[in-house]
Amino acid sequence: MTAGGTIPLDISGLTKSFGARQALIDVDLVVRGGEVHALVGQNGSGKSTLVKALAGYHAPDSGTISLAGHDLRLPVSPQDLRAAGVSIVHQDLGLLADLTVMENVGIGNLSHARLSRRVDWKAEERRTNEIMARLHASVSPRAKVSSLGPLDRSIVAIARALTSQKPGEGVIILDEATRTLPRDALAGFHLMLRTMVAAGGSVLLISHNLEEVLEHADRVTVLRDGRVVGAGVPTKGLTEQGLAHLMLGREVDESPEAGAATHSLGPPILIDGVRGALVEDASFTVSPGEVVGLTGIAGAGWEEVPYLLAGAVPARGGTVSIQGERPLSLRTSKLRDSLRRGISLLPERRMEEGLAGALTVLDNLTLPRIGHKGRPWYVGRAWQRQEFEILRDLDIRPLDPDMPVGKLSGGNQQKVLLGKWLAGSPRLLLLHEPTQAVDVGARNDILHAVRDAASRGIAVVVASIHPADLSAVCDRVMVMSGGVVVDALERPTEQALLERIYAA
């Protein structure tokens, strides 16, 4: 507990509707002083609405939000949040890469002279160093954010959040702020959080990563369909299966069986001598009906391979050879050349690089094929409606072809992106982090869809830092280090993958 026994964050009876849809229904959430409290739920459960209500973006219909024993006026104002020592760190971290660390930490609250309004940069440097000391971190205040690695960037975002907090007080809300951190940076990040809560501060951790929640949170609150179905449940003794059951209201289907394709469904696709900014030499085969994984530590080159093969980033060399066709030169080809060969890419950043948020679900789904199925004067709807059936198989919710894709939850957006390319029956399907920031139910649906695509004769390459995904869906996994393939495992377990990744 914090000093005097007050609770730093107490949400009671919070309700929010959008028209006839109830996004939050009588939600209670209590975060104690000196704890990491997790908030979980599948996409569409109400987590984002709750955070937006806390940030003042949404005005609740009813309920109270209390900070350190004082009820806030609703909708919440940023000034009241800051005064109460509450900060929100979003998944994109919100940093300005061209500015220095101390400029990012002090932005909106820079020290300055009263009359001249001139910024006191020495004072800003001192303040940044003091906050870094609280975090037991050593990031240079004068370094450009663009020069920092993932962990140091997250430290800067946390440091900025701490500028409105007194040591040992306040709450930091992490809204999927760890999702882009590589596994080797997560340990340092959570050590930093423990340093904060040990001093009496509190953390509300919003995450899809159930392993992270169970390992690092003290208690967890679970939302389902806008309601709390598990309030402040201690994580000690709780399993991933038990937590997933609370989130979904049912048992999770078993993951697809890796290696389900017992034989090749055609001649292998040959990938030879691929070179890029990180990749020095990637050569391997993938057969129709096979799922091949690529992994390693962050920066080892595996994450660049899908983009090189798809022509999305420039390659220094390499070829892709599909039976019966001349090899495709990656150095001279473009993205359209790969598409014409039947090579499709699902990028990691779905809304920035894969989908058009303002367009409808149907338009996003069919966009790659409008050029050859439609006419210059008339697109035609019959073929589009026929392709839309693939989203029924992927269990999109809501199943509305006319909804703007930007209004869907993250998991449903990912399913639209997957369906967009599966509807075109690619020969080589490339996926980078296909289950990034989706809930446990959507993850299972996506992995099953990938396995099903392979069973229909598509060659699949999955690049991921998550051993659990790779062990669930891949026939083979290749480990990269220093830009080259250093190991290959047949139908590996999660533990075997972890050992090989860090041994490499």
C-alpha cells in the first residue's frame, strides 16, 4: 500500500456505450501501491475503451475514477492525471526520433527562464540524469533517440512518464508498450519496472502476452465482452490455460500440429544467396505444403528475409526459383515482380504497411486483385462477395464487409490482412510476426489458418521471435545469427528453439 493506505488507482462501476453497443459494463479495477497489475482480454473485450476513458479520450456514461483517494471529474483531464502522478505509455512509445533523450523526456514541461522563456538545458540534463538514476539506467541525455536500441527507447518513454511522479508514488499504465521489445530486452525492461514498484510506485500492464503477465504481474484483472470476469486474480499458481479460459469463456483449441504436411505437394521453391542490410547469406528451400520458420535474436537478419523475398526492401543479391520459371533476381526485381510470381507478404506493421484503415473490410480484402478481376469502368461486386467468404472461415467479428478496417480490433485486422493474400492463392506466403498484438483466441485462429494454407499446397515462411508460435506451426525452423543461417531444427519444441537461439 502507499503511504496512508490510499489506493493509487480505483475504478468503480465504469460503463461506456457507443450507440446500442456496450463497450464497458460496470467495470471495477483496483491497482494497489507497489504492485504490477495486469489487464488482459481478447481483442474487443474493452481494454482499449478503458484506457481511453482513463486518458480522457472517452467520457464514461457512469462510474468513478479515483486517484490516491480523490475522485476525478469525468471526462478525465490530462492536467488532473499529471497532478495525480498517472502516466500512460502507448505501444508506439510516442518518441520523437530526431530529438535528444532529454528533449523527449522534458517535452511539454521543459525548464525555462520566466521572462525570456529560454530553455535551461543544464537543468534538463540534470533532471534526465536523476530520473535515469531512479530507473538504474544509463542512457545519455544528449543522445539522439534515433541512435538507441529498443530497450533504451522504452527506458526513455518510461523516464518521460516519471517526470510527473514523485519517487514511490503514482501509476504508470503500459498499453502494449512491451510488444515490440525483443525477448533479450524484456528482462531488462521488467527489472526496471520492479525497481519502480519496489520504491512504492505502481504499474498497470496491458498485454496480450500471457507468459509475460504470469511471470511479471502480481495480480491480473480479466475483461470479457466489456465485463470483469476476473478481478485482481493473484498470478501465483495461475496457468496460461487457466488465464486463457477466463478470457475466452471456453477452453482454447489445441494448436495446429506442426508437421501436419507429411509430404511435399510439389517441387521445392529454391531461395539462394539472399543478401540485404542485415542478411549476409540466406539460402534454403521451402516446398508447397510446408511451413518453414526463421528466427534468432533481434538484428540477426531473420526479420529482414520476408521483405527481401517480397521485393519490399532493396536486396544486394539473391534469387527465388519457382519450378518452371526463370529465377527471380532480388537485386533487380520490384515488389510487383514478386506479386506476379505469386509471392505475398504479411508485414509486421499491419496498419502502416498492410491495410488501409479508412477503406472497408471488403475493399482491403480484394484490393490486390481489382486490377485483373475488375474493369476500368466497373469493379464488380460479385467476385468480391465471393472472396469475402474467406473471412467467414477466419471468424472475423463483426462479419461486416462495409466496416472500415481501422475500426476493427487488432486480431480482426490481422485476419483481414491474412485473408487479403490467402484469397489470391499465393504460391509463397511470407509472414513476419503473424500473431503480433493479438489475443489468444485470434492467435489460435491465425496459426490454424497458416497450417490450413500449407495443406492446400502453399509454401509458407514464418519469421518470428516467438518460439511458441514457431513450434506450434512449423515443420522446420532455421536459426540465424550474424546474417546467416547457423542451425536448422525439424519440428522443434519451444525449449529447443530457445536453447539454439541463444547458443547461436
